[in-house]
Amino acid sequence: MRILFATCQPYLPQMVGGLQSSAHELALALKSEGHEIGMLTALMQTGYVGKRGRLINKIIGKRKAARDNKLGYPVWRAWFPAESLAWTARKFRPNVIIVLARLPVQVAREAQKLSIPVLMMLQDVEFKDHGGDFATLGIVPCVANSAFTAQRYRAAFGVEPVIIQPLINGQAKYATATTRENVTFINPHPFKGVTVALELARQCPDIPFSFIETWPLSPEDRAMLNSQLPHLPNIKLLPQTLDMKSVYGRCKILLAPSIWEEAYGRVVSEAQFSGIPVIASDRGGLPEAVGPGGIMLNPDSAIEHWVNAVRRLWNDPYYYNELSAEAYAYAARPELQWSYQAALWQEVLQLAVQNKPS
């Protein structure tokens, strides 16, 4: 098939996050199965990709998209991806469009106008960001990244998503020996529980913390973070990176204290491929991602509970090794393997093509 992914989020390398990493690894896996892959995404103005895309889009027009081929398949980047879908579809001629998160209803409606089959890839439960009423799409095939996400969409819209967890090329991209020298917190954003992470570092001054940036921060959030760091010398703030082995290679404990409802929590599984236990909030799909390989806490519970969890894992080698072994084993479950997921994707893609809008 010719498969076009489409999202109104920026994409690699401009933005690094669970959506982008999961889409990229899935795109490469489907390409390895013989499919032709394309990607339509939003364009940010920053960096070389942004400058190049901005120049090209000024020349070709706002309803079109700048193309690059650095990721192993063509990526079209547009100011307004939904408005550029028709032009991109004429260039790529997809048999099906996989609609990712961020304004998915808006994108799917444009695909339906073109009579191109759509497959909705449900990656969050932020219904306010749909860009329209999901129910107006009619009966569309859906893939959810967790049982939690599937249940939320089933209850809200009556759809029956197929559950396929994020594809993670664990052994090649994430599994590594670790020096176990820090507590790692990825994405110091308010949604991700940065206030909990900062307070933990304050309460545990003898423990090194590593904060890894991913999402762009608003000026207000950046100012808040910068105001705290000088008082917390045990925190090292590092820029976003595609080399996650270098991150997990120093990690002893992964911290995921999200205050919003994570649909899954991809970084949890990435870390568990290296036997790294996780301390996470018990919201959304995080319990599914963590399984027996970590500790679950209510993000609203007293900070002492978080401190006790960190200190026990940091200081008790027997307890640590027990949870580390659980993390290794849980990361090896069939649901995360392409050998398990490939047949499911083939089935849902065929279903989507058969569901071509009139």
C-alpha cells in the first residue's frame, strides 16, 4: 500500500516526543514490509529544517508543503497540514491516510472529502484538541495505543478501536548497559509533573537528577524552570536528543510523575528495555506501560511518598534488582514486538481500505 501519515504536530527532528518517535518507528516497520510511506506534518520555524521549509513554502504557497527525505521516507511539512492534505495527496497518491493526534478530526474530514480511506491512530484523550466533533466522522476504523485510550474513545464516541501498543525498537535504539548514576525525568513540562520532579530533587539533594528537554516550553514555563535550577545543583538540564541510549545509559530510575492522563507513556517502555525501574503517576495509560516494573503513585499524594519511593529504589539494592528484573521481563512482552504487531496492522489497514468513503 501507499500509506500517508498525517498530523498537525511538528515532527522529527523539529519536535521529539512519543507521537513522533512512535510514528517514525511504525513508518519504518511498515516500509520494511513493502509499503510505501509518506508523512505530512506541521512546520516549525526553528533550525535548518524550519528555515528551509519556510523558504520553500513561501515560494510554492501556503496550501502546499515542503518535502525532505532525511528520515528514510518523504516528509512534507506545512504551515497548516489539513489545508495542505489535498495537494500532498495528489503528489503521493495514498491508498490510506493514517491520522495521528493533534486536530485529527480536521485532517480526517479533509481526507474524506478526497474519498481517501482513513485510519484514526488514537494517541491521546485530549478531545478538546480534535479540531471538530469526532462523532461526525461516522464509522471509521481506529487503533488505540492502550486499553485506557480505547475505553475512553469507546465511551465517548462508540468506536471499537484495535489496541496496538506503540512500536518500540527496543534492542536497537534503547537497550543499553547503564551506569545507574541519576534519576532521569524526560520532558520537564507542567503536564509531565515538573513541579513534582523539582520538589523531589529539592528533598533529595544527595541524589543526581537529569532533566531531558523534549517539548518546547512556553516563555512562562521556561522562566519558572530557569528560576528553580540555580537552587538545585543536583539537577542537570540537558537538551533534546534522538540518541536515547546516551540518556538511559546513565539512568538508574526513570521518573514519570505526569499530572495529566497519559494515553500510554512511551518513555517507560524505552527505559524498561534496559531494566530501568520506573516511578510513575497512576493516571491514564501509565499503569499499563509500567506493569510490574515500577512503582505507581497518585500525583496528588504528599511529596513524602514520592521521596520514599525514590530513596528506597536508590538505596536498597535487593529491591532495585527485583524491580529491574521485572522491568526487563515486562519490556519483552509480545505486545511490544513487531512480530506480534505486524499482523494486526495488516488487518486494520485492509479494513480501512475497504471502508473507503463514498
